[in-house]
Amino acid sequence: MLTLDSTIGELYRTPIGRDLADKMLLQAGLPQSTLTNPLVSHMKIRSAAKLLPGKIDPSLFDAILSLVNREPETVTPSKAPVKPAWWKEAVFYQIYPRSFCDSNGDGIGDIPGIISRLDYLKDLGVDALWLSPVYDSPNDDNGYDIRDYRAILAEFGTMEDFDRLLAEVHARGMRLIMDLVINHTSDEHAWFREALDDPSSPRRNYYFLKPGTPDAPPNNWGSFFSGPAWRYFPEEGLWGLHLFSKKQMDLNWEDDGLRREVLDMIRWWLEKGVDGFRMDVINYISKDPGLPAGDPTVAGLIGFCGVEHYIYGPRLHEFLKQIRREAFDPYGAFSVGECPGLGMNMSRMVTAEERKELDMVFSFDHLETPGHGKYDDYEYDLNWYRDHILQWIENYGTNCRLSLFFNNHDNPRMVSKVSRNKALHPYIAKLLAVLQLTLPGTPFIYQGDEMGLSNYEFTSLDQITDVEAKGFIAENRARMSEAEMLRILNAGTREHTRVLLPGGGQLPPWHAGVTQQTPDPEVEESYRFLLKLRRSSKVFPYGTFELISDKKNAFVYRRSLNGKSYVIECNLAAEPRKPLYKPKKSRLVFDSQPLHTGDLGPYHAQIWEE
Ligand code: NOJ
Ligand code: CA
């Protein structure tokens, strides 16, 4: 049990303390040595708090200590060989159905559209598809606000279309995982309507509905989509908690009946034969009882108020174990949990094989370099990515499995973040593909990565339709010009990854004026080659990892298994540099810039077979 009289060093040595401290250092743009240097690490937490008046309020440490003291367990990272599993060998491909392929010309991607592209995906060489939500939804957050878990959104097709999709995926020897959004439902879900309308219904307790007056929300928590996390329902005199949009009402997992209904629904999909789930913000499902006020200092550092009361809640492990035991395991289903805010140690606690919770997590700290947020317009230094991923590779343990991704539907494209120079984008796209497909872990490609897509240039706020951006616009309209908002959104909006894919049909009216990009055949060819190479042996899914060089702008490593090995040499910057790997009898099997002569070119990547 740590107290304010424990030292900073003791705090930093606990798994949770370390993750939280690293997260704050990252946010503040400070190196880890800030806390590991002996002067600071021997200091009592209480004194450290006093040393930084104005900057850090002592209440911050109370918030951290309560999270740290809640976790009595630890995970020992294993060094044993990786245990085989299909999802460790697979390369996943994320489909955002709305913008993948439109079969009927209404500008909205749909399930028949996905079916029509299955041969393309199979031929590309991916093994499993992750479908972002296709459930019935009023679309406040493009399907992440589910109205009916057992129906398909009409714009996307019918349940027959879905069944056909699943059968066609399986017929091609691929697998399909669904998005499971169970932290919240739409306010139009029957459970919520009943909870709101009928005070005597047991479903009233399925949500966080608190009686009160319009002037006083139950606590100070903020929504991720701007403004407070509480919505007032005047007719009922109730406040409802929504961590996301006003139409995404948080479910109360404390309620046994709610958990039973959610588990039934999961089993219903598994009975259909789906192979697993990507679980939306799954680390948020357990909230501190009583929903205590968020600490203002944490809010200042992280940007959202209240997070310490649900990113790693008191019953999180228990709920995850229940889902696994009662729904996933009987069907052999795979799970990857979207876990914003969890660092390496907390991720281990929810994924280590022996703990029987999740199979993998998506953690997000690699998406921005220190001190940067998603809306910052800056150039991402891949040297930082190398150092970050190395920490995970070296310390995560073989009982935990890394997920490898650079893009998804919630972020702008990484190639554009790395450099503003468009001429370099194809090189960067190929370099990221090499990293993603040769580092240890399971890769998740996002639709369009293989086409070398980069960000769009939105010319009007009207082209940006996403609820997160709308929250940003509403919050800033009074203090920023349209041009300023557009500049910021162009740097960070997730709309960039939600424009209908090239070849997927005509852009819908709300994207009028946006010029669809042209796929880059060389990038696609590289993906095809790399996916084939990955399949040709088990070196990449299971092989050992050996760092050869992490000198500035270099990332050189060896992957080996059973006498077979590959060396990967990457130039992480735009400046050409001399290669560091000295091939003896090795054969160059992949060169991202084959026509380039002399030193390695900008963002150049090579794979050597030894
Ligand atoms: C994470 C999803 O990826 C994102 O698209 C969504 O807006 C939030 N969760 C809320 O469901
Ligand atoms: Ca359509």
C-alpha cells in the first residue's frame, strides 16, 4: 500500500504508477529520466508535490495512489517461445463499412459492397477482417451508437446480407471479427427508452440515470466529444451519463441483469459463427462506485475530466473475465480490446495469457510524439516510434501479444503526420508497411493503407461531418475563425480516414469538393509482396527479435526462427544515410526504393534474407 510518504521511485516501480507517470511525462513532453534520476526518485511523493506548486496540485497524487493501490497483482513478462494461435499468425484488415465500397450508388458503403471486394482482400493476402459497427443505429457516431444489437443498419443492408458476408469470408478461408460496443448504447436503444420512461423497470439501473435539477450535473466529468458528460432529461428530471456523444448513453456494468443481456447478445453473434470481437473502449466499462468528482489536475494534464475513475475501474478485471469465461471461451472467440489510456503495464494486466481476460489491446500512445495532441500540426519523428515500440517489444513478454497499427477510423493518416511533403508519402507508406508487417506482433491494416492514402485537404467545415469534429466546432466557434478551425481539423480530424475509398464509388454530397485520391500501385505491390513474405514462414509471427541498431534515423533488426532469419533496415528520416547493415551472404528480398542507388534514400526500407 503506497501513501504520500512513499517515494517517487516506489511509485514508479508499481505497474500502474509507471504507466500513469509515463503517460503524464509523454503529455508534458518530458523524458523518463525526469523521474528516474536519483534526486527525484528518492523523494517522498508528498515533498515532490510541494516542490511543484502551481504546476501540480497534491490531489493529483491522491488520484494516482488510489489507482495504484487498487491493483495488488502483477504480471511477469514471459521469455518462453510464443504459443501459437491463429490470431498471432493472421494479418487483420479493418473495414469502416460506411466508406469502404458502395454497391448501390447512394454514396454510403454497404455490406454488398464489402462482399464485392472480398476477392480483392483475399488476393491482397489478408487473413481476417475487422468490421467497424454494422448494427442498427441512428448514426450519431456512425454506428458506434447502437440502437439494436441484433439488427443491421438499413443503409448497410440486411441480416441476410450479413450472413452472406460471413459465409463468403469463411468460404475464402478468412475470418471476421465484429466491433462490440458495450460501454454505451444509443439513447434510441429499447433498453434506454424503457429505463427512461419506466421508473419501476429493472432496466432503469442499466444506465447511469441520476435525479437532479438542470443546474447541477451529478459530477464534473467531461465528454470526449466536448462539453460535460451529462445530459439532462427535463421531463423525467434525470441526468444521464454519456462519456461520448449526447446520444451515446453509458451502460452500468454494476447491474447483473445488464451483464446477462450483453452476454446473451454476444453469444447470439458467436452462434452465427463470427470469429471474435474488437471491443470498443472496453477499459471504460467499470466506473468507480458513486462516480466521484474528477481531479482538476488530471483533467488539466490529460485534457478530460474524470478519466481516473474509469480507465482502469475497480471491477474491470472481473467483468473481462466474465465475458471471456461465459461468452468467448466456449466459442474459441478472439478478442482485441480498444483501451485508450492504458500503457504497457496496464495492458499486460488485461492481456497476459494466464489471466484469461483479453487476447490483445489497442493502446494508443504511439500515435503522437511527446507533448503533442491529435489536433497539433507537427511532423512526427519516427525515431520516437522506434524507441517506443522497442520498449514494448523488449518488456511486454511473450505471454502478451502486441498489436501493430498506424491507422484506424479515429485518426488522420500517419503518412501525413510524418511529413508534410507529399512527394515523400509513398516512401513513408512503404516504410510503415515494412515496420508493421515485420515487427513482432499482430498487424492491423486500415482500409486504404495498401493504396498509400494520405490525408485529404478539406476546404470547408461542411465537409467534416463527424460528431467529434462537430463537438470541436461547437466548442470553439465563439473564439476561433472558420479558417483557424479548418486548419486544426485538417491536422487532426478522423474524417480523413472516413472518405469513401478510391474505387469504392462516387463521393456522397457531404464530401462534394473533396478530390478522391488515386491509389498508388507501387504501394499496393509492396503490401502484396510483404503479406506474401509474412505468410511464407513463421519467422515474422513467432520469431525472435534482435536489435541491430537504433542510431539516429536508423532502425535495424533481425527476426529469426529455426535457423531462418531476416534483417530489416529502415531509414526513419527524409535525409539519405549510409546503410548500417553489412550483408555478407544475404539476399535482398525487398527494397522499397529499388531504383535508388548509393546510400539509403528518404524513409527507405530493405529486407535481407540471411
Ligand atoms: C472508439 C471508437 O473507435 C470511436 O470511433 C467512437 O467514436 C468511440 N469509441 C465511441 O464509441
Ligand atoms: Ca450504398
